[in-house]
Amino acid sequence: MNNRYQNWVNQMAGRVNLGFILVRPNGRIANAHATTTVEGSLLIEYNPVFMSGLERHSGWAVLMVLAHEVAHHYNKDLYGRFLGIHNTEQRQELNADRFAGYMLRCYGAEWNQATDAYKLIDFRRSNTHPGKAARIDAFRMGFNEAVCHLNPPQRVVRKNDAEKALLGVAAGLSLVLLIAGLIRS
């Protein structure tokens, strides 16, 4: 298990009040996916070879993949799949990309950093996934819509420095969530 991936997912899930999502490696899958454990707990599995390859080029690409999978849990996309409703999968993928764009913007990614995953991964159109152009458009929508309520660090994040950006935001996020809870009371 990669503790950094677990920490990153916990931060994103906490940002949208999802609670804990278990993150674990699974070498039998191609890249990453959102699913559940046998007990029904939220789970993101990733192929460690795939993610290591991304991470060698860009920590932002890894964050994009993880944010995309967090989005499937946030949007409750798995429920339709479990019920056998398969006609919405492309829309779900676009919504997950939009969410990922929003998240990466909030964590301080510049556009060229945020789109690293789209440069590194072969996003081919299939029955379940839209093509690359549609996915980038959805990602751009989320990126442009981001109203983060936090001032991200003003420094440039190097390719493997995305973790530090997330950790820097975590403290501020805790304060924002505390204040939001007090306002609702």
C-alpha cells in the first residue's frame, strides 16, 4: 500500500465530506478504479506499475487519477453499475473528470500541470469512456469552476512535489471545515 496515495485520497474525500476511502494496490487491473470492499467500504484500487510510471513524470497526473476515482464515490456512480444501469457510464466519466479538474485547481495546479495525465495516458473512446477531447473539456470545466475558499501555495510545484502542496493545504482545509461547521450551527 502506498501511504502517500492513501493520505491524498483521505484529504480529497475529507474535502467533500465523504469519509474514509481505502486505497490499495491491485496488479490485476489496468490503471485504477473505484469500487467497494466485500463489506461495502469505499475502495480505490490502482495498478502500482501504472501509477509508478505516472509518478515518474508527474505527481499531478497521479493526483488527477486519484481525484477522478474519488469522484466516482462522491457522485455515487457505483450504485448504478451495481444495479445494472450501464447507459450512463460516459456521463459518469465526464463528471469524474470535471470533479478532478476542480480538485487539482484547488490544490494549486497550473493548467499545464493539471493536464499532465491527459498527456501521459492513452484515453481512447470506448463503450464506457468518452474520447480524450471530451474528457479534457469536462476537466477544463471543473478547473475553471473551482472556487476553493483557500489560497493555494504561491510556489511552483515540481513534478514530484504535489504531495507537499496537498499537505500545505490540509491545515487550511481543517480550519475552513471548522468554520463552515460553526456557521451551519
